[in-house]
Amino acid sequence: MKNGRKTILEIKNMSISFKQYAEKKGTKQIDLPVIRDLSVTIKEGEMVAVVGSSGSGKSLLAHGVLGLLPYNGKMEGKISYCGKPLTPKKVEKLRGNEIVLVPQSVSYLDPLMKVGAQVRGGRKDAAAKERSRELFRRYGLEESVEDLYPFELSGGMARRVLICTALMKNPKLVIADEPTPGLHLEAARQTLSDFRAIADQGAGVLLITHDLELAMEVADRIVVFYAGTTIEEASADDFRQEDTLRHPYSRALHRAIPQNGFGYIEGTQPYVKDMPEGCPFGPRCEGFCEECQKDIPWVKSGNGYVRCIGSLEAGRMRA
């Protein structure tokens, strides 16, 4: 326990793969690794952002934790919730109660059901109605919104309805999967401020996003994801300047945000079938060397973690 805060979620060495028919090999199936060796922890009252480009595998992290992988998916590693193993049976019991998902698409709202009934989960008792109205007030929704259908809501209102739905049962862990696509900057900032408030009230919040700039504003820690693996974890403060970041891809992300000039990196993120040996960022890295083609451990570095041979060597030299 750190600073007296209880660990809500602990993921150790998570790997997710999918069975797929091999190309040009008839009925032979292969395991296609999509997430490899992912580790992250979230404490109560803490907001952790997992940041990466599209196709890096971020959303699969949420599906893995919630036990929502498709039939051909396989997950390995350890997941603990409040200090105890999060088994499939346990996650099924907790999902939608203590552990909730705020999905990236507002299409998750049932178009044929009024908003109030959806937020309350079909309950009609006085306590449920009072709780839903309390949440509406907290997130700036008029009581009359209860009687609207999803198509009558603006994008920002629909996002807030999803948040209210997730919070009906006072969850301990909130997983927000890309909650701001399609929102203008002010609405996106407000949405993430809402999640920050949830963390400040004691819940653990896992924010999955591609927007590093907004993550820096609200998160306590940021985990950088690239081609299915974690490459750096650091405090949000470390991301405010390039010199305090340890991995070349993290520094490149920092240079790419608008305030730093939209810096460009040559090349593209590798497809899972064409993954290079060792560091997945190696082919795009100016510091690439032969050692980068070996397995690279996830090690403590300063107040965070990094997966980079160059960073480890630099740390040894400074020591």
C-alpha cells in the first residue's frame, strides 16, 4: 500500500492472444499474440491513463479485465482485485457493480429505452430514482432528461448519461475506454474532469485514450502502450517535459502534441503478424542497436518503469 491507499487493481504479465487460421496452411490454427507482458496497478483515489495510438491493443486491456474477450481469445498472467485473484466467476459477479465500463461509443445506449430507465437498470424504487437524480445533478443533466430517448441527446449529454449509468452502484473501479472521441475540446476536457472527480471520491479509474495532452491534465500516472506492450510508466508530471521521459517513443509522443509542434516519426506501428524481434519500436528508433533485438525487461527506473535497453544503459552510466 502506498501513502495509505489500497491497491484496487493489479495486473501482472498479462498476455492476450487469439486463435486464427494460418494463411495458406488449410485448417491449421496459430496463436496470434496481441498484448504481451503488460503490468499495471491502480490504487483507490488514483487515475491511471493508458496511452497509445490506434491499433496498439489498448481496448483489449479493458476487455481482458472485464472477462469480455471473444471465444477465440486467450488471456494469461495474473489479475488481482482488492488483493484477491480476479477469477472469471468473480469478475462476472462484480461486472456492472463494483467494476464498471464506460464504453467509447454512445451507441451502447438502448435506442428504444428512455434514459432514466437505463441509468437505473430498470429499477423503479424510490432509492434508485433518488440516486439517478443525484447523479444527474452532479453531471449537469436536467431531471427532464430521464424521459428522453438517446437520439434526443447531444453527444456530450450522452457521454454524461453513460457515466451516470456506470456510477449508479458506487463502483470501486471504473474503466473508461476512449471516452472522448468526436467531442470538441471543451466537452472532452469536461468529460475527463468528470472521471478525475470520480477518482477524487475514492474510486480507481483506468482511462484508455490516444490523447496524451488531455491525459496529462487529469491522470496521476501515464502508461505508454505500443504494438501490444507497455514501454514506459511515469507520473503525469514527467510527461510535461521531454527530458524526464525515458523511452524514445514516449519522447516522440511528447513532441507530437500540438503545443510541441506536431513532431513526426518516420515509419508505422508494426502489425501483430510482422512484429520485429525485441523492441517493437526498434525499426523506427534512432538509437536502435543489436541489443534491442533481444528480450527487454520491464524494470524500475526512477519513479516509474521502462522497457528500453538504451534507457537502462544510460541509467547505469549515471549511477
